[in-house]
Amino acid sequence: MTYRTLGLLVTLALAILVAPLAPEAQPAGKVHRIGWLHYGSGPSRRLGGAFRHGLRDLGWVEGQNLVIEERFAEWRLERVPDLVHELVTRQVEVMVVSNTRTAERVHQVTRTLPIVVCASGDLVTAGLVASLAKPGENVTGLQLLQPDLAGKRLEFLRGAVPQVSRVGFLFLGPRDRPLTAATLRETETAARALGIDLHVQELQGSPDEFPQTFAALTQAQVRAVMVHGDPFTYTHRARIAALALEHRLPTMLEGRVYVEAGGLISYGPNDTDMFRRAATYVDKILKGAKPGDLPVEQPTTFELVINLKTAQALGLTMPPSVLFQATEILR
């Protein structure tokens, strides 16, 4: 045997010994699994993209170290418990939801699985956390401060429609739900301070009632309508916007998605930023943090969005003082 042949045999043997250490043969790292439970058929591309972008910024890559199990209640809250059980069998480590009502239903099913809410109402009032600083149980996330913004919304509405003196407040009943009751109280207080007569109009939860509802608002001689944000009004936001336009009623809304659907004006937290920030909670929990130890975050950036096309259709000339304050104007 020549030295050359011996060298080749040694090289081949070494290659065989080293082969198991090649990168593709290494044990794969843990793939984490989260559940994303949607009240409807899914978030808008903008909000869904913001959440996923936030995860990517933190090093979570779908198909590599993360799997997102999405489920859709299709606007039926009674489906939530079954979907939760299904996700639990998939061994998800965190449950992500978008709003308070969905969080309430999930919380009724599990008090141990971490729940991250992307854009909730008042979690303390809803009884889902003990306090913002120390949630205590298995729920945390970001909340919208909706009741606290009632006065500011009425101010912007008065600025956009200076002659308005009677405003309708449209919400999904029952009115004794903690978050609804808190929002209604704040709105009534703000209306009294501004000298505005508030007409409260309760929805029962059927889209068939909308024509009758807006006829009642017109009969009550309201000159503008505030719409309380809720999964139901969110689902039917385009229908609400169309009927408000048909009845010549300017609308003040709680988020830009309503304005994108044809509403007049909205004032509220930057929901894109909130969905992106929700990813930080998922990241911390996957790395071992307990949701009860993660303070609930409140928004720091707010946006005033105006639909100029809707204003023109209503025959409104938006005052320059309002336009100047707008974060975005949709034309």
C-alpha cells in the first residue's frame, strides 16, 4: 500500500467520523408554539403584519423556531371555548387575543395558560387583572384607555361639527357590562361639561336592527353619533358608516379601522403600534416570564384620523384647526 493510498483512507475515515457533526445533522432547537385566537375571520393585514413584524424583530421566525396556530371564531363568541380546548391540545404556550370580550371567554376556560391581549379595554374593570402594575393571574397585554378618551373625542367632534348640540351614543348592550358602563359614565360627564345633550341608543346584537336604529337616532334629532368600539360594531363598521352617511350623521369613532370603512373621524391609540408591542409580551413569556408579573401597558401614541371623502359627502367643511391636528387624512 502506498503512502498516497494510506492518506486517502485516513482522510475518508476522518470524514466519516466528522460527518455527524455537520450543521444539518445537529439536533434542531426547540420550536415554540403560540395560539392566536381571532374573534372574527382574522385581523387586518396591517395589524396582523405589525404583530408578526414585532415577533421577527425579536428573533422569532415562523417555520424555524416558532409556529403560530391561528383559529377563527367567525364573530361567534360561543365558539371560543371549543377553540381554546383545541389550541390547548396543540400544546400552545401562549394564547394571543385582540380584545376584551375574547379575553374574557378564554379566561373562563383557562386560568393557567398565559393570555396576551393586543388591544383590550379596561382589564381591571373587566376583572381580568388585579392591577395594571401587577396583573396577578394569567392575563396581561395592552389596553386602550377607551373610557378616559371620551371627553377628548367629544371635543374633537365639536371641533369638526361646531354647531352640534345633540349627539347619539351607540353601543352594544347590556349597559351594565363594566367596560360599557365606565365608558358611558365618562361620555355623559364629558357631554355635560361641553353642554352637549347625549342620546343613548342601545344595540341588541343583530345586524338586522341597524336601519331601525338609525331611524330612531334621526327621530331623536341627533346631529352626530359616537360609536362605542366593540367586536360587534367592529364587525359591522362598514354598514354603520353607510347608514350614518345615508342619514347625514357625522360619526366619531374609537379607531382608524372605522374611518377606513367610511366613518368620519376617529381618535384613539395607534393600534398598529399596540399589535407590534404585543409581540414583546409573547417574547418574554416564551423566555420564562409569568404573565402575572408583566405590567399591563397603556398606549403612549394616539392618532386623529379624518376621512375627507366622507366629510365632503356629508357637506362638511372640516375646520383648519381640526385638520391641523390630524395624524392622517384619508382622501
